[in-house]
Amino acid sequence: MEKKSFLKEFVNYISLSVLGTLGVSCYILADTFFISKGLGANGLTALNLTIPVYNFIRGIGLMLGMGAATRFSICKSQGRQDEVNRIFSNTILISLIFSILYMLLGFFFSRNLAILLGANIDILQITDTYLYWLLLFAPSFILNDVLLCFVRNDGSPHLAMVAMLIASFSNIILDYVFIFMLNMGIFGAILATGISPIIGIFVMLPHWLKKKNTFHFVWGKLKFYIFKQDVALGFPSLVSQVSGGVVMIVFNMIILSLEGNIGVAAYGVVANISLVVVAIYTGIAQGIQPLVSTYYGKKENCMIIKTLNFAMSTMLMVSFIVYSGVYLFADSITSVFNSENSVALQEIAQIGLKLYFISCPFIGYNTILSTFFTSIEKAVPAYVLSLLRGFILIIPLAFLLSMLWAMNGVWLTYPVAELLTALVGMIMYKNMRKNILVYKD
């Protein structure tokens, strides 16, 4: 009976979390599709140059949300209600501070940032427009991520999932209306993307009306120790998002020198499909976080290991399905985003999909393991994994492999970096389980 209960809870959290994160990933994917249809390769290139900034914004939201939610779950399992309210309240205030900083950056420096990211004269105007409004909508993205983490960890994974899916569906509908029906171009795309998380926040509001809601906003001074906890436990989530942005900047620079704007547009196809794939693994990782943190708070080490093993098994099955689909349908996937029927874009993106996504099982392993370490307050190994895959390995490998094998080297950078990180992760987990998580079957 206990096994059946655990499996039901595991499937419930994982499935709902994956559906939700897939919904969030579709924000940019929907923009990619509609921009490619409405604005062609130039629009696709401009969007790809701005995605790193989106990663930076979401990195703050996920850092604060995941870090705070981890402590929230532990304190909740220990009955520390006052601390739960302090964690939530301080995290909301910190989120607003970061949001204001991003808005100021957009208001005063969006054009300079567009140039810095590589926008040339052909795409500078549309890149600037997208960046300007993306940064002004930062509060909606950050607060949405934070609230999603709290609602999910407070026993409402269904509501969190529904909020993310409705927001994503709204983005798709609004993209179509703004870009095609109202002919608003790139501004329509970012307007749809910025409004969608606001809709998600409104969908979550009923959680505060329920009696089982266990966190409440209380006015008080900012507690620096809570900010430190949010950063310490959420830092891997920040690094994951920020590194994704940095990697895209580096890849864009390398690809511009190798294949020009068409190459960057092709990379845009691969990178945006990658957002969806990574979202699946992120969903699995975020799905087990409330379970693992709760078991950790109760010192149930056997259940901690069991949850991780189930997550890894799920990840391997997903990886096989995803790579098989990408390999077999690479031509069709590329065609969806190739509205101008560019032969060069089609060829580059097809090869890229087949090589880039060899990384699937390694991405999944590293994403889940990093979140697992964070969930049991083992921040250092989570930092190591995040920094290895985000900066230390992938950036030097990008330059080295692109020098050796041009575009094929660019595509292979991701699989090689993730594989090497996974090997390090296996060693750290083996040592941690042996020395810390000793349990009896």
C-alpha cells in the first residue's frame, strides 16, 4: 500500500510539473514559430539574439523560487509556520527589487544591449523593440516563477500546472492575434509573451483563498539571511538559466563568423527545440523537489534515494523517446520554422538537431542531480555541476571544437560538455550517498 501511495504521489508531482514547465517553454517557442512565419529569417535571428536576456530574467525568478521553496518545504514539514511566512514575504520583496533593476536596464539601455548581443543594421530595430519590452515585463516573469514554486510546494501541483498551461495557451493565441490579425510585428510577439505570465499569476490567486494554504505575506524588514538562503539553494537554477544565455551568446558569435545570419537562424531552431526538451527534464527535477525536501526534513533517507532512482529511470525513458523523434523527424521539425524555404537553413538545422540532441540523457541526468543536491541542502555539489556544464567546460569546448570541425564542432559541444559533467556528477553522488545518505532497506 505504501509503495502504491508513493508511486501515485511521484507520478502526480512529476506529470503535473512536466506539463507546467513545457507550458512555460512554449512562451519563446510560440514566438519562434509565429515570428518565423511573420518576419522570416531576420525575425528569427533577432529573437535568437534576445533569448539570453530572457534566460537571465527567468534565472532570477527560478533562483528565488526554487531556493525559497526548498526552505519552505523543509520548514513546513517541521511545523515552523512563522518562518514559512517570513521566507515567502522576503522572497516576494526581493523579487520586486530585481524586477525594478531589469526594468531600468530596458528603459535606458535596450538599444546598447541589442548592439552588444550582435544585432547588425538589418535587425537592430526589431531586436531593440523586443529587448525593450522584454525587460519591462520582467516583474511578470519573475513573480510568476516564484509563485509557481510556492504553490506547487504547498500541495497544489495541479493548480501550478493549470496556471502554466493556461498562460502558455494564452501566449499562442495572443501571438496569432497580435502578429497576424493586428499586424503588430515583433512588438506583438513580445506583448503576447509578457502578458501570458500575468494571466498565469491570476490563475493561481484561488490558492490564497483555500484553507489549506500555509504561506501568507506579512509586512516586515528584509531579512538578509533569507536572501542568502534563497541564493545559496537557488543558485544552481540561476546558473542553469544564465549559463544557457551565455552559451547562446557565445554560440551566436561563433556561428555568425562561420555561417552568418542564416547560421544563427538555424541555431535558433535548434536552441528553441532544446528549450522544450530541457523543460521536460526541468519538470522532472522540479517535480521531485517538494518530495525530496519533505523526506529530507523528516530524515527519511530511504525515500530520498527511492525518489531519485524513479526520477532517473523516468528521464532515461524520456531521453530515448525524445532523441528518436528528433533524429527521425529532423527535416519536418526544421521545415516548420523555415518559412522562406532556405536550403542553407534547412541543411544546417537538420544536422544540428541530430548532433546536438545526443546530449539528451546527460542533460537529464545533470538537471535532476543538481536539483536533488539542492533539495537536500547540499549546495556545493549543485554549484559544481552547474558551473561545469554552464561555463567551465562548454565555453572552451565551443571554441576548440568549432576550430576543429566548424559547425559540426559547434553542435557537438553541448553533448561533450554534458557528458563530462555527468561523469563528475556520478562521482560526487557516489561519495555523498556513501558518506551521508546511509540508510537501511
